[in-house]
Amino acid sequence: MKKLHIALLSITVLLLASCKQEVEKPKVIYDAANKGKGISKVDSTQVAISDLPIQMEGTDYLIHPVGDLRVYERGTKARYGSSSVIDLSFTISNYGENEITGYLQNLKFQKTDSDSIRPLTDKPALIQTATYLKSVSDRAKKQIMVYTMFDTDTNRDGKLDSSDIKCLYLSDISGKRFTKVSEDFQELIDWNLIDSKNRLYFRTVEDTNKNGQFDKNDVVQYNYIDLSNNEWKVINYEPI
């Protein structure tokens, strides 16, 4: 009887491992993604709010982070009745040195001498970081923002989140010239600024075998942009 229990336990473990592998979804589903279909509207059940504005040092613009009101449901029940206790977080972003972080729907820009506020984008987006390149402003007199974000529902699950492909964008400090600089369907690995050359270097990984995942069999692409130029031209280079 003991041997039977051990055998059944082994089978259960194998089945659970198999199920875990099956539920792991790829980051890209090409047959759907190539049709150009994306999320057409924001989830109406979410409540959008804005944090108080931020002004990057030396700039003439206020930046308003916009995101969803965060609702947390505690596991414990209230003492009287069966309703769960609900917590709300009205803070949707964090601000460090020249960088805004969070999971934001948008950023809105306002010149300090104006009441007009304009959005960064009019398309669904999930912005993870927004970084002001102050050293480039000091050296090259170019006020540039860098964004890491998600702009396409590449895994076709009906929402934008960290399970989709991360990409890289640039804009002026005004939010204008909002430009995607990483290639579609290439996952952003990281980026780095080389101050002495005013160059923004970044790496992406290309799913060359088209299996929907990024693994050791795929190709890493190396790129840089000379930010001292007015045109943000992506140049591919080969360090290996």
C-alpha cells in the first residue's frame, strides 16, 4: 500500500509539472500579432487618477503621471458581516533622481506658463520608467526623455502588462516627438547613456526562431543613438 502511495505521488508531481509547462504562455503570438490588432481602449472598470505634477530640474514643464487607482482586498473578513476589507492606494508612481517609475497609463505635460495639458500618447500604453537625461541637456542642450514601456498586447491575452514585450521610446521634455526606437517584436534588455559621447546605447533580443519566447537560441541586437543630432537615428553595431 505504501508503494502505491509513493507511485501515485510521483505521478501527481509529474502531472503538475506538465501542467505548469503548458500554462506558460509565450510573449508573442505571431499569427495574431502580425494582423496588427491591439487593445483599442482602456478597461472602463478601472478608475484613472493622477499623482501631483513633477518638474525635472532645469526644465519648463510639469509632468503629471496618470494611472489606475490601486485597490487591495485583504484576506481577512470584517468582524461583523462577510464583506472583505478594502484598501486604496492613491499613489501610482515613484520619483527618484530624474526618473519616474510605476505602471502608468500615460504622462501629461504642461508648460509652466500655461494651463494647457497634453498627453504623451493617445494610444493604450503601460509606462514602466520615464527618465530625464539631464546630463545630455547640460552638455548638448537637448532636453530628452527616455521611456521603457509596453505598447502592444503581443501575447494576445487582452491586456498590457509585463508579460508583453518591453520597448524603448524617446521624446522631448515637452512630450512631443514621442518616438519608438526599438524594433517591433524585439524585447528590450537594457539601455545605458554614455555622457562623453552623448550616446544612448541599448540592447534588444530578437526571436529569430519565432517560437514566441526569448531564449539562448535567439539573437541579441546592439544599438546606439547619437542624441546630439536632431534626428534620432538608430545605428546597429557588433561588439562581438
